[in-house]
Amino acid sequence: MPESRRQPPLPPDENPWRAAGLVTAIGVELAVCVGLGWWIGSVVDRNNGTSSWYMVGLVAGLVAGIGSAVGLIRKYASGERRK
């Protein structure tokens, strides 16, 4: 019998689609958190007649995005250890 030319499936830690999904999810989470923080700060500035809360919102969104990305990476990494 001739050998099959099919390749065996990749282990979960070597799956390029899973890694691409992780990178995309981190980028989207970070962008949404920063954008939402900026928008909330801009709304506060508009309502109060100030001009600095957008920066506070931007930094808060960045911190929230980084925290969310760290949590996502930890979840991804712990999933690999179990298998």
C-alpha cells in the first residue's frame, strides 16, 4: 500500500491559526479599550467644559486593554499546558 501524503494534524501549541487568532484578539481588545476610554474622556470633557479628561480616559483604556491582554495570554498559555 502506498503511504498517504496527508500530514498529521499539528499539536495545539503549533497551530498557526490559533496563534493568529490570539494576536488578532489582543489587537482588537486593545484598540476597543483605548478607543472607549478616549470616547468616555471626551464626553466628560464636553459636558464639563474641560480639556484634559480625554487623556485620563485614554490612559485608563490603555491600562484596561493591557490587563485584558495579559488575562487572554494567561488563558491561552494555561490551555496549552493542560494538553
